[in-house]
Amino acid sequence: MAMLQWLLSGGIIVTLLLTVFFSYKSRRNADGRLRDLYAARTNICMGFMLVFMALIQMILFPGSSLRVIVGAVFLLLGLFNLFAGLKNHGLFRSPK
């Protein structure tokens, strides 16, 4: 159980750093296509981070109603961000 907690916590920290990095790159880039590509990568990383947070809420702590609801909301938001980011990444990565 402790190993799972360390893995999920490490995943949150890595995805948090990547989210900040890609968000910074997205906001500072003058090229619109690259800006959108970095924004899509930000969404992907944020989606993974929210999924990791949901897994921590649902797996590692005893289940109360509020904890399950918060975990489910994080999971749904994370999956939405992940799929939206993947869709946008595919659109902006393909040559026109």
C-alpha cells in the first residue's frame, strides 16, 4: 500500500511539473499552432494528474461518501481533460 502511495504521489508531482512547463510554453509562444499544441499537452498532463488524485482518494483512504464523490468528480474531470487534450494534440500535430 505504501508503494502505491509513493507511485501515485510521484505521478502527481511529475504531471504537475509537466503541466506547469507546457502551460508556460503555451503562453510564451508566438506561433499559434505551437501554442495550441502546448495547450493540448497541458490538458493531457492535467488529465493524468487528476486521475492520479482520484485514484489516491478512492484507493488509499477509507471510503466515505464525500471522499467517493470527490474522487469520482476528479476522475471524470481528468478523463475529460485527457481525451480533449489527446484529440486536440492529434489535430494540431497533423500537417495541414
